[in-house]
Amino acid sequence: MSSLNTIRVFFPLLDKSVMIEAGKTVAQACALVGFPQNLVCGGKGTCKKCLVTIRENDLVSEVLGCQHLISEDMAILISKEAALSQILETTENGELSFNPKTRVVTIPITALKTEMCSYDLETIRNVLEMPVKMSSIKVLQKSAEVFHQKNLPLMNFILYNDEIIDLIPGDKELNAYGVAFDIGTTSVVGYLYDLTNGVLIHQYSSLNKQISFGGDVISRIDYASTAPENLKSIQHAIIETVNNILSNLFYESKIPSEAVYECVFCGNSTMAHLFLGLNPLHLGLSPFTGITRDMVVLNAEELGININPTGKITFLPLLGGFVGADTTAVLLGLPKDDEYRLMIDLGTNGEIAVGNRNRYFVASTACGPALEGAGIHMGMRGTTGAIEKITLVDNEIKCHVIGNAAPLGFCGSGIIDAIAFLYREKLIYNRGNFIKGEDLDNHPFKDRFKTDENNQRYFIFVRHQDNPNGKEMVITQKDVRAVQLAKAAIFTGCCLLTEKYGIKAADLKEITLAGAFGNYIDIENAQFIGLLPEISGVPIRSIGNGAGTGSQLFLLSQDEAQRCEAIPKITTHIELATDPNFSNLYMQNTTLGQNEMK
């Protein structure tokens, strides 16, 4: 029985139920069971990306999760398969010098004899031949309890740089473990490593639970800066996400949480502020200032991260404005040579970098959410049911759907394919408007154009009779415009940043694409519509989860960690929005097709 103030809500497809306060929304109930919805509009009910099927009063209907209130005995009909995103976990870790900051030194107890009227810490320093110190009063107090025990033959010292963060007596050498994290706006990935031998034990990913507070960084900044309790709630959401990932890593690997002594994190500037509980208000207001760009190192217990309480938590340094530690991590993973590269990380805020290991220029450019499926009439995340690829086979439009399910909408890569298809088949002009007049009358796909009740035209990629769920899958004129704006922002940013750096497009060794979107996108289609530059002799290479790669490199190698700490010193942040040439070039680059990058 539920109390007067709480209601039991059922999730039959998840085999779960939850008790939740009356007056809460369906979206809040979903978040409680671990499946937060993508509230792109911040829960205002305008983006309609949180549509969810419910059963209420024996009637099945589709409602807005952020607006519809829960009721007694409601059933929310979401499945685990439909809720989980297709999250990129692969990386390109190559050779590196394995020498992590966190390591174990095991010493026979017989070698730890403190001379008369001397001090145990001096004995440890002499035996380790290092000027070590105790990392906290807790470790110092523990040493007083265990240092002089005689029952076990060995003492394991857990070191972080020159700090002793734990000491454990035993009868065998112990292993220490660490986890590298990439905190994305939508998803979070964790990589569990044995820091004794550098072996990747397991990796796990999940949605960022902050999605419940907004799908993009601006909506989350707005929410977090409104009230102190809001900041605490949104910080708790990412800490809970991290701890859930850790729990799964521990479960799969059979490694206890107490054996993990280090976690390394990267993420954009907003994610850094929210993870650390820093008010991001001024990050979202001109002149877009943050609290600190420095690398932050804390003890795990200070943030409530569920590893050994004396373990170290590191958030990598930021680079300026909205260019955060995720870009720092990507740059860390690029080849260590003097060749010039253009790095593009596509997303709601596209990050761009140009340079080599000696000097970088970086910038962010507001693409809008179109490339991630948001802001599109039938856009969605890369989940089961998302159209991710479109081809033309024997004059028939073929849509590849994630999970081989009935199509529900378009994810980012599917949207790019759709626009490229329309442009290649001459269904839209280079200014983005749908064809009309004789061009339409003579086109074999003319019957796929329709007009809605607001007199807005759209193109049907999947007819209702060809879809098991009976829905048409369409791209509207507004969708085309949204992609045009996103592609103009990215292309213009690439042009201006390269120009300001002082090199020509032909000087580039390659263009690298970072992130999940860059991994799944059809590069030729992206170049065809002008989203990505097409430069003769300059290849484009997808590097997968480049931020995750850099985070792992930092965890595994002190040499890489030193390089990472030096990156902000050789990096110049460029604010593109204040450049007088940006607006003119931006408008020119809204046309579809390749514009010249000099």
C-alpha cells in the first residue's frame, strides 16, 4: 500500500516499480529507475523529445514525460533496449610508457625497523629511497595502527606520486586499480585498469543522469544557477552516474571498490563545473567566464566517489570558454609529431582545434542540437529505432535502423545522410529549400512531398504503410535549415581558426574527427553537404572516443600526464563569436555543398 504522499509506479517491461511522491512527473519516475529522459528543452514541454508510452486507467497513450504527472497504479512502458543509447566505447590507445602515478611498493616487514628514538616515516623514506609524505591525517593515523604489526610478512605501500595514500599489511603483493572516465553531456564511459600491469580489465557506459535536467549545457547551466539546491541536485546526478558505472565495473570484474585508488575525469567546461559542484552561472553569460581552468585533484571521499576513500580524483584542465577538458584529452591522444592537424569534435557545441604538439589554437562554435538528433522534428538519440543510415538501392530508399527495429526517428548520422540524399537527388536546392515547379513535377520522388496543417513542407523517407508502427518518417524544411546552420558553424570555425593560426588548408596533415558522432557519420556525405572540409590530399580520420583515449593515457603514464598539464600553456583560445568576419562567412557557408577552405 502507498502512503498518502507517495504513489507506486510500475515499469512492467523493466520488471521494476518505484515509490515516488505525488505530484512528480513521468520523467522524474523514469530517472528514479535509472532511465533518465532526454529533456532537451529543460523540462518545459517544448522539444517533445520525452514522449513515452504509459498505461493509465486501462488506456494506453503517449505523453510528454516532463509534463505528465504520475497517478496511482500507472504503468510506464519503456524497455531497457529502447532506453539505452548506442554509446561509443572504443578507443585508439597505442604504445605508451607505462608508469602510472598510482603504484604499489611491497616491502618485507623485517626491513621496516625504526631505530631508537626515531620516527616511522623516516624509516619508510629510507627504505623506499623517496621523500614520501602521508597524504592525509587519516593515512597518518592508520600508519600508527598497522606499521608495527608482526603477524604478516609484507607491507604494501600505495603511492600517488610521492604521497602514501594507503598502507596495507598482508601475506602477498597487492594490485591497485584505476578508472578513466569521459563525462559527456549525453553519456559517460568508464575504463577500469590494473595499475600494476596496465591491463584494461573492463569498461562500461551509461547515460548521463543530468539529462533529466536538460539535454544541452545551456539548459543545465540555467537550472543549476537558479538555486543552491538545484546545483546540488544536478551534481548528485553525475556523481550517481559515475558511482553506478563503478558498481557495474566492480561487479563484472570481481574487484572490490577499496582496491581502486585513482579516477581520472574529462568533460566539457560545463560538465567540469557541475561535477565539482561549482556554480556555472557566469559560464553561460557574456563574457562566458568559468571558475578555474586548472587541473583539480581531490580525495575520493570529498566528492562521494565510491572507490577507496583515500584514492585520488583528478579532473583534467580546461582550455577556455566552452572548450573543456574533453578537448584537452583529445589533443593529448593525437600523434606526437610536428605535423599540423585540424581536430573537430562534433556536437551541440562543436569544439575545433588546429596545430601540432608545439602550439594549438582552439575554439567552440554553437552548432545547435541538430547533429545529435535534437531540434529535429523526428530527431532522437542513437538508440534502438533510430534511422542511422540512408541509401538508394535500385531507386528505392533504404533506411538502416539501429537494432533492426521499426523506425521511430533519425539520429545524428541518419540526419546527415537524409540531407545528403535530398541534395544529391536534387530534391533540395543549394540554399536548402525544397524543389518546386517543373523541378518537382518531373522528379520521380515527387509523391513523397507533403504539406502539414501549417503549410510546412516535408519529405517522407519511410511511408506509414512500410513501417510496422504505422508512422511516417519525415524530414521537414525546418530540419534542413537546422542542419544548414550547424554545418555553417562548423565549417566557418574551421576556416577562421586555421587562418588565425597562420597556415593554409593544404598545410594540414589530416583532419581528425573525435567523438561518437564522428565515428558513426558517413564522411563522404558530410563533405558532400559541406559540413566537413574537403581538401585535396588531406584525409579525414575518425579517432573514436578521443576524450576517453586521453583520459586513459593520463591514468596510465606520468609522462602523458605531464604532457597533459602542459597543453593549456601552449594553447590559445579563440572566441569566434566576436570575430567580425564570422557572421559574413557564416551566412555564406549556410549554402549546401562544398565551400572553399583556403
